[in-house]
Amino acid sequence: MAVYDSDDQVLPMEEVIRRAMLANAVQQATDASKLLAPETSRGGSFHRRSTRKSDEDDRKEEA
């Protein structure tokens, strides 16, 4: 079985393995990021969801 790149060139087996490992690592990182920050995996922007005071309150205290 041969694997071809976008230029229809046969890829060496080492390159096929390297690309497969890279794709697997990217998929694992994507899955992990969805577990760590599920609100960002829905396509929305990240919003801090903490009970801390707002940044504006923090600035008032510093002044």
C-alpha cells in the first residue's frame, strides 16, 4: 500500500508514521482542551466564569 502527498508523490513510511503520530497528538490535545474549557469548544469566545470581583473593582482597590 502506498501513501501519496498532495503532489502525487509516494511518501516514505517514516513520513507516513510521523504524520500519523502528529495527527494523533493534535487530536488528543483538541480532546483535552474540550475537557478543560468546554465553553470554548462550542465555538464561543472564552469568558471568565469565576466569583472574583470584576477587573473594574480590582482597579478601584489599587487606586
